[in-house]
Amino acid sequence: MLQDPISDMFTRIRNAQRAHHETVTFYASSFERAVLKVLQEEGYIESFGKAAENDKKVTVILRYYNGDPVIQLLKRISKPGLRIYKAYKDITNVCGGLGIVIISTSKGLMTDVKAKSLKLGGEIVCHVA
């Protein structure tokens, strides 16, 4: 049993990109699928979907640009042992605004830009650049 499945998902994605794999498959909950949806909307991954019918596994198609992974930084911020919450005014930029912060708000998972525009704070899930 995994203690932190989100960190495990990030580690699998990082390891697959370092090995230059095209896809990576793992078990994913609805929260992890929501994180993948934000990554897809922001262009960090190509797509994701069920590995098979009636299966809880997800296959993620990774994105590369000129042979290099698009995701250079994928860091878990709020952990099970230490949750990090921020107001919308206190959310900082990642890599000088080139990356995104994924935030879990009362309106669902979203990027820092969308959360600031809606004036919503929440739990800082991760930094992506």
C-alpha cells in the first residue's frame, strides 16, 4: 500500500521521461486523474486514458520537445505529513512565471493563474515547469 500515491505518480512520470519512454502506466485515483487533466490542459503531457476496460490503471503519453522532456520540474509540495495551504495573494510563481502551480481549491483542481483570477486559495499540490 502506498503512503503517498501522488508522489508515486510523479516519480513514475519523472523516471519514464529520464528513460525516454513514450508512455507510462500506473494505478490512478480520481484525484490523480484530475492532476493529469490539468497537466494535459497546460501541455505538459500529450494525453492519458484507461489502460483497459474496467481497469483502474491509467496510461499517460509523455510529451517531448527536440528529444528533451517537456516537464523539467515536477515537485510535490503538500504532503500527507505536512499540508501546505495558501491564500490566493500568497501563491508564488514557479521559474519566474514559466511554470505552473497546481492548487486544490473548493472549485476543484486548477492552475495558479486561474485560482488567482477567481480569488481562490487552497492546498498547493505541486510545482510543474
